[in-house]
Amino acid sequence: MLERLKTILPPWAHDWLDVIVPGMQIALIVLAALLLHYIVRRLIRRASDHYQFPHELLTPVNAVVRWLILGGAALLALERLGVSAAVLWTAFTGFATVGAVAFFAAWSVLSNLFCAFLILTVGPFRVGDHIELLDTAEKPGALGRVLDINLLYTTLEDATAPEPGTLLQIPNALIFQRVVRRWRAGMPVPPSKLHSEATPAAGAAESAPAPKAASFP
């Protein structure tokens, strides 16, 4: 292609071909990546509306798609600039090694992210439900109404706390590893599981004994 252009263009423009042609190729790669990203985002949004996926999943899915497309475009652009495939492979393996180390170092956080994805996808409970976490089917645990489900925590309004409005932030991985008792939104929770105010002591309920009459000699 360069030889064909050199036969068409004047001699003074031949030195610029080594800059113009790769620049145009990189520009086309960037435009193609942006167009592909736009199309994939629209497809994901339509699939989410059609299959009623939770909206909380759109942000991480779009982020993964965006980085994959941008990473592929960056590799193609580097190849157009003359970077050899061996150098790219070495860089990729280096980044993969660092990523693997970081993955194991941040496993607790990533496990919460993965469990959040499963909770939002499978739907063992929803915002507005009352849930109780159990170590076993008989041992009671945290009980409350689900207020929010984010990528790290599930927030409950504690139904057993004396003060109303007490919140519990439980890691998603901890919830996913427990037995969950669920009351759907609108279903009453048994009163025996809710907090009951302390009854006055039996001694306080009784009237104080009358003072003894004074005796005179």
C-alpha cells in the first residue's frame, strides 16, 4: 500500500507517509472500537429490558465490556506503531501475573463482588423483604428488612434492635454462605422474632409495703 501511494504522491510527501498511514489506521481502530462499544452497550441494554435483569448488573457488565474493547484496540494500535508481538506477549504475561497476585490478595473483596452478582441474578431475596440469617435451621441470627444491596454489602434494618432505624451492613459473601429465612415484602414477620420492650420487674409492679406504725412506750 505504501509503494502504491508513493507512485501517486509527489516526492516531498513520501517522508510523511510513514506517519500519516499509521495515524489513519490508528484513527480507524479507535473509531471502530467506539462504534463496537456503542453497539454492544445497546445490545446489553435491550437484553436487560427484555429479560428483566437487575439494573445493578449493568454497571459492572458495561465496565468489563468497555475495558475488553479498549484493551483490544490498544493492542492493535501498538501493533500499527511497530511494537512486536513478542513484546506485547511479554507485557501481557507480566500484567496477567500481577493480576493473579492482586486477585488472591483481594479475594475477600472479590468474593463479595461475585456473591453480589449471584444475589442480584438468582434473587434469593429482594429489597423490601425481611430475611433472617441462620447458621442452621434452628439457630437464629440477624433479622431485618433489606434496604439496599450493593457490590460489597447488604444493608438490613435491624428488626430486633431496641432503637428503631438501627442498620446492619453484612458482607455479601457471609449472607451467601448462610441459610436464609425469607419473608417477602408485605408478609408479616412473626411477633416472637421481633424486639419486645422489657416488661417491668415483678417487684416494681407490686406496691411498696406500708411503713410500720410508730410505737410509744
